[in-house]
Amino acid sequence: MSEAPVAPQFQPMHLGEEAKPPMAVTPKPETLFEVRAKRFAALAPDHQLKGYLEFLAAIAKAQAALLETLPPVALPESEALERAFEHGMAPIARASLPAADVAMKTLDALLSALKTVEMPDKAMAALEGVIAADADERRAMVDAVLSDTLPHEEIAEHVYVAAALQVHFARLAALLDADRLTPVSDGACPACGGPPVSSSVVGTVGSQNTRFATCSCCATQWHVVRVKCVACSSTKGIHYNHVQGTADTLKAECCDECKRYLKILYTVTDPELDAVADDVASAGLDLMVREAGFSRAGFNAYLAGF
């Protein structure tokens, strides 16, 4: 059951502290997936989705391990980067991913690493299906993931592709100069143009109690004003819901203007919260707000088809 919609709660700032958040914060792949793996594992015990969370913990652990073995990634040519920065475009736009580059080698490496992971028979069959796919079939899977349109009958296969692309784009985004990133459009990552997975009210120095959306693809975070719809930028009809009896550190921010929602995590209160892992673990909240007539404003491949 849900609690009645509530007004946003603001944490007091320390005396003399003034929040001056950057527009964007690029990811740190060297810790991103390791931390996420630990969070998935910590959430699993006694959870309704225990088996799935443990499986995703194994994927995140494999993602972290890949970083030591992959060839280096390279940003687009300087001319293309400057053009993107000048015209307010995403500099590593997902649509411009070359067909044969390090991304495909990353997918190969992840598929190989996951062959030794214990998983349900259906998950293993999906893994074997991606391994057996030819180059054209894999490219079609990549295109589907990058357009956030996973085919319902092959969601399991596409989850592996999405996991590989998370690694690839996080590595690319880590090379960008965050200070040069600028907004591109409502609900779009300034680095790759991807949709958010969730948003967080953070407690980091200089950004205390400000909100950042986290990209579902490259994990870049970008500053978003609080009490404002990430999807349509409306400040009217914004309200918050969470599942009754659970901690209020995770809520659904719902917009009456566009009828969409995005989860908001209060890492300022609970630093252990993870943009992806806690989104999956709070799937019950998705059911609740969808029943109320709202659709997701973001994307999480691990919840595709849910």
C-alpha cells in the first residue's frame, strides 16, 4: 500500500555551507561496478527477488573484473567533440556507436566471463543464445538496447548486451571533461543522450542536498532541480509516493503533467543506495505507481518487461 502523496522534504544544510553543484559528474568505472555488485549482494537476503538480485550481483562483479582486461577506449575525434560541445549535443551519443569497436570486444569478454556463473537454466539458455549469435544479430541487439526498445521475447538476451554497453559507455564517459558538458534536452544524459535510471539527492561536499539524475547507459550524473519533473521539466503537480512500511529514503517522484515518474534516492541520508541496484530492489514501488496511472520516465534494462 502507498502512503498519501507527500510534499518533498529538505534536509538542513550545515551552517555556512552553500551548495554549488556541478552541472555533471562523470563516472568512475574502477569503483562503479564493484560498489554496485556489493549493493546487489547486500539487498538480496530475505528479498522477494533474492535469486535475481544475486544474479545481477554476479553480472556487476563480472563487469568490474573486465576493466583490467579490456583494450583502451577512445573518444570521438577532437573536431567531432568540439562540434558537440559547441552545439549542446551529447559528445558520446549512443546513436554514433561504430559497428565494430571496443564495445563488441567488451560484449565478447563479458559473455565469456559469465559462462562460469551459476544461473537459472533460462538465463543460461539466453546467454548461450547471445554467444551463438553472429555479428549482424549482435549488432541488432546492441541497436535495440541503445534505443531502449528491448524485444519482449528476447529480454533476457538483451540484458547481457546492456550490461556490456554499461561498461563500454562508462569507460568512454570517464574520459570526458565534465566541466564542458551542458544540458541537451529534458531527461537526457549530457554525455551520451541516454535516459536516466533514477535520481539521487546527494550529500557530497559542495552539492549537499542537491539532486542528480544518473544515466542508465554511461552512469554520468547530471544536476536536476528538485521538485521538477526530470522528463518534462514541469514544476506543477509534482508529488511523492513510497511503499508503506519501508524506509522513506526511496520514493517515486510523480508528475501530474506528463503522468510519468522517476525514483528519487536520498543518498544524503543513506549513502549505500545505488542508482541501479536499489531501483531493481524497489520494483514493488513501480507496480504501485503504475497502477495509479504513471509510466516510467527512465529506463533500466534489468527491469525491462517487469
